[in-house]
Amino acid sequence: MNPKQFDEAFDKFIESRECEAAHNTLFSIMRLSFMEGWKSAGGEPPPTRPPIVITPNKPSE
């Protein structure tokens, strides 16, 4: 495979949903690992945040 083909295939992969899912998973793993180390070192865990809920607009009456 020549470099141009590789770059085009890589660019396509970077823009894919599969790559986004992999990034999200890796970020979650890194954050959890950091948080466990933080707590092991005596740090307080950050407060939990409620999930964001998106609700549809209600029709005007």
C-alpha cells in the first residue's frame, strides 16, 4: 500500500463511528484509572453529576 492510500484509509477510519466509540472507551478507562489512583493517594473523588436528559419541546398551547 502506498502512503497516499494509507493516509486516505486512516482519515476515513478517524471519521468513523467505530473510531469515536474507541476514543470514548479509552477516555473512560483512563479517567477511571486516574480516579482510582487519586482515591488511593487520599484524594476526594469528584462529585457525581446527574445525567443530561434531553426532552422534546412541548407544543405551544
